[in-house]
Amino acid sequence: MNKMKGKKNIRLGFVGLRNNGCHHVRLALELPNVTIKALADTDAERVEKAAEIVKDGGVDRYDSAQALLAAQDVDAVILSLPNHLHAQMAIEAMHQGKDVMVEKPLARFPDEARKMIKVRDETGRKLMVGMNQRFVPTRVTARKLIADGKIGRVQQGWTHWLRDRTRLWGPGRGNWCLDWEKSGGGPMIDLGIHKLDMLLYVAGVKSPVKDISGFKTFGIGSKEAAEQGCAYEVEDYAFGLVRFENDFSMRVEASYFLNIPGESQDATIIGTEGAIRITGREATMTTWPEGEPETTEVQPD
């Protein structure tokens, strides 16, 4: 039986059509019960590029977010915009009766995020953040293993997303993320937030935060940006330590510029009876059933 049978067809609009926006368009083409209805960007060439991906000459094209959000034949929107526009555009979309998925981070600052959540509750619309690292099948299975107590009570987590010497982004993404006012931060709010969210999701941590500490380093990126005539106002590297009221603690690292060989992503969740390590799309679990370590691959359900 087709579980999607009878479900409403969702008419989807896309606002912001740089690399991430076009990626969302490609993925939406694979979804059942979804029609790509409208595309919006201030750059007409980007709109036409996205329309070519859709291969539908009838898709509606707009030169502004506001025009698309006002369209009555769009049910939901995906916002792939610079961080400083997330709150403004998501709130307007929800007031226009649209469900929203907004790229991470939800917003630059807590007050912006609180306003978005308030409008979500007032309008009854859906508001989702693009934290895609949660949904890798092995990570979903790892979450279930931890919830079932396979590694005991979780105590701590380590995670990082470290880039060695990032090339400045240019037109594919835009250099707005190097502008503190537009981005709200550097690699921690851009990369580290993915790892932080994924680790807390897999570990099942819902306890309130007790305290936060950390530090940042600067110097490499600003030099390279100056050589290209580009402003660079964010950190090269950031380290954070978060402790929760249930005594779980986690540390997270993120960098754009760090003098290490290669880029790496990693996460480990340690419990009283074992640990789960996540590397790439794979995961392993280590326990001590006979007093000796036994490591097994985490297989998707």
C-alpha cells in the first residue's frame, strides 16, 4: 500500500538560489507529493539556473523574496539566505500562511530565534531548521541504541568540524558569512552548530544548559582575505565547552582556517558502559562485555 496516497500535494517555493538553494531544488525533485511551484532570487541568472534544474518552463519566477511569499499558490518555502535574513523572512513567510524550512542556523541571536518561535506558535505554521546531519541513517540508529541503554548513562561528547585552510567562497556562496553583522559568527555558527546539534540529538540530551565556556583564535583568515581585497570579521577557530544540569558535558570545535593537514569531522559519545563514534556516514559502538573492548559497526535499521 502506498503510504503517500491521499496526502496533500505540497506546492513548494524556494527563496535564495545559490549553491545550497539549488541543492534543495534537486532534492525536492525526488520527493513524492511535492510540486516545485516557485523560485525567487534577486539575481535573474540564478533563477534561470534553478529553473533549468526543475525542467519545467511553467515554474513561477520572482525577483524578490517578498513577491514569492505573497503568492497564494505556495504552501511552504525553503529559505537559503544569509543568516541576517533568516528571522525576517521566516516570520514574513509564516504570517503569509507558509510553512518554513530555513537553513541553519535558525538565527544569529537568541532574541531573533525567540521571535521566530513566537510567530510559529501564534500562526500554527511549521518551522524547521536545516540540521541535515541528524538524518543520516546510522545516526538515527545510534540514537536508538543510546536510548536503549546500550552504552549506559551518557556522560560526555566530543565533536569537531575542522577545515585546514578554507578558500574564500566567492559567488557560489557569497562572502557574507565573513561579515560578522550578517553571519552572527564564523565557523562555530556555520559548521560547529551542525556537529553540536547532531551530537545532542544522537545522545538524546534534553537537559537545560548549566554553563558555557570557550575561546576563539584569529589571524590567518584576515590575512588571506586582505590579499583578495575581502573583509574578514569572524574567527578562524572556535572551541566551546558546554555543561548541562544532568552532568552531561560536551566539547565542540570548528574552524575555517587552521594549520592542520586536511579537513576532518568526527563525533564521540561516551557513556558509563561504552561509547559510540561517528565518522563520516559510518558509526561504531564499543562496549566491554567480557572486560575486553568489543567494537561493532552500527547498522541502519
